[in-house]
Amino acid sequence: MTWPSLERFRDPALGQRLLGEIRRLAEHLTRPVTLMEFCGSHTHAIMQSGIRQLLPPQVRLLSGPGCPVCVTAQADIDRAIALASRPEVLLASFGDMLRVPGTTHSLQQAAAEGASVQVVYSPLDAVALAGQHPDREVVFLGVGFETTAPGVAAAVQWAQARGVRNFSVVSLHKFTPPAMRAILEAGEVRLDGIIGPGHVSAVIGSEAWAFLPREYGLPVAVAGFEPVDILLAVRGLVRMVVEGRAEVVNAYPRAVRPEGNPAAQAVMQQVFAVADAEWRGFGVLPRSGMALREAFRPWDAWARFGVPEVPSREPPGCRCGEVLRGVLTPPECPLFGRVCTPEAPQGPCMVSAEGACAAWYGYGRGEEAHSAH
Amino acid sequence: MCLAVIAKILQIEGVTAEASFGGVRRRISLQLLPEAQVGDYVLVHTGFAIAVVDPAEAEATLALLAEVRGEDAP
């Protein structure tokens, strides 16, 4: 019982027709254009479907910071590992976080040395774990953007409503627009358009990106994750560049509304307050993070256990931060594919299913990876 | 991590629903999408429905694409 129209958004013939139109539009470009796909899931879909190589040479795609695991600061990873190593703590986490190298070891290695770490699919599973283990402190490691944060907020409310006291959350949740803004303010890369994150936008709304055309003159196309969805967004962006327009185009209207999902936004706001947050590759970005509100202090792991002080240092030689800012493509990192592989990842961009390095390694190790200077 | 999977809502009980993921049944939360109805296709992320997938919008997109010309030369 899959969704009836899904196959049509994967139709290679439709994709070819869109590519043809993008090629024709690109003939009108007066210079090459660079479009940034914000979201790491887009990077993976783009690499997997070969869209990067199929686009005309004047249209270049660049990976952005949209990988929540990757942008998690090294210090936060080390703090999470320190927390997991407390004897009373059972740390519940999404699977992507386990193999991220901390300064001395990863969560997975901590687990091998006796820490209790459990992979969960949903934050609700973590609340359930707390019920099953009343003698343990279950701490959920909350990593993710606006797509993920409302569910974690709902889990906290659920724990509050049921009086679950041995459950708490480390909130490393982040808002996506501040990172986009930071890239544009830094001016390290010249961008001509943004492929907006589809599932973040399902929550915050396509209109949340209106500041990009308004303040930076940049066109945005919010995209779904099938090949036809991505090509539709690229076509929209190239067309706007050719016509000299900058607007927010919703190329994923079956799932994204201009105003987003108000119920999800409300739950997120009830539980989380806007706070400054540290991002890998960016440093501290003002008002870019989500901290548990005072009313939810009993479920705030940092309030309950204190913030562990752990000396942190980024993995030597790892250029993940520059990859996240779009300054570097993965093959330009000297470690890429040599000492850094998915089997022996040196940094989070090679670990996460949304990491650009993992995507390039998995799908893009052909000619293009080697020819990138 | 922002991946979401499409599921069809089969039955609603309070703020949870029984949903079919390509035939596999799982319980999901509707707390973030209270307007969801039985028969709706929804995007599910970490156990929560976050958006209704609108078939009319999908058809409209596909109809617009039907007008796209391919390459001039075959």
C-alpha cells in the first residue's frame, strides 16, 4: 500500500525531460551558477540518482550544512559520551550518532567499554525505555532540525503528563535558517540559489525562507526527495536566475504548505526556547539552538546532571566544517577516501547517512571525485 | 535524519494511529498532525506524522510536468 503517485516522481523519462528543459534554460545563463542543497538527504538523493553529473556544466550543486549529526559540535559529542559513561545513565540515541568520533572515543566505543547506549527509532521509544528501566536514568540524545525537534518536544510533554521522572533530554536541536544566514554573511561561497529542505519546510513552512530573496536576493526552491522533485527545484532556480527573479518556489507542494505545520510548531515552542548554539564549522550561532524551557527543567539532562567538562578537540585533519559551509567538496579533503572511509570515519561527515562525505564516497567515487581539483 | 516515510492511516485511536508502511503496520503518533484522517497518506518521521501528503497537489505537479518538452532532438 505505497503511495500511488510515488513511482511517477521517480520516472526516468520524466527526469530526462526535465533535464532537457534545464539544459535549454542554462543556454541563457550568462555565467555558471552554483546552487546549494541545504539538506544532507538531498545530497544523498542527488548522488544516488546521478543528478550532479547529468546537469549541464553551467549548473553546479554544492552540499550545505543540513546534516544534524555533522553540525553537532565536537564538545557536545564529548559531553554526550561523558554522560553515557555515568553508571546510572542509559543513553538513548538515533543510530547515526553512535559512530561519530569524539575526541577520545565514540559512543559505540563507550558502549563496548560498558556504557549503556541504546539505539531508538523514536523519542517515544526512549520514554518507554524509562518505564521499562525504573532503576536507570534514561537520557535521550536529541539531535536534529525542525523536522525532528517537535517529536522530541512531544516526548518530553508525554513524560511530563505521565510523571516519568527518570527520563530526560540533551537538546542539541537546531534551527536551520541561522546556518543558511551564516553561510551568506560569511561570503566564502558565491551562491545563486538554494534548494530548500523539504521536511524541515513541512514543519516551518516554505515562507520561512522568504528572508533569502528579500534580504539576499537569492531564489529558493523547496524540494522533495525523489529525483523528479529535485530536478523540478533545479529547473525553478535556473529559470529564476535566467529571468533575474528571486522568490520562494514551493516545488514540494504535496507535503509543504506556505505556513508549515502549526501543530508541530506549537509543540516545539511549548517545550523549547530559542538559545545560542555551537555548530561544527560555524562556531556559536546566535539564536540557532533549542534549549528546554524552565517549565521542563526536570526533563533537561544538563540541568539534572550538570554539563560535563571534557577537553575537546576536532579530529586532526578532518575538514568536515568546511564541507558543511560549502567551502570544500569532500574529495578536496586530503583524508577523504584514504584514511577516512565509512569503515574508519575520521569525522561526522563520513559517518552520517546525511553526511556529504558519506554520500560522495558511496556514490560519487567515479571520475568526478578524482577530477575535482 | 530528516528522512520521512509515507504511510497510510488505517485506524485512529486518540492521538495515535495504526498506519501501513507499504503493508507493514506500525503505530504512529498524530500529536503533531491532529487533522489527519483515516485514509490519508502522511509523512512519518521518528514515529510522528508531520504532514499530510496531498494527492491533489501531487497530481497538479505531475500535470504541469506533462507539458514539459524534452530535448529538441531525441
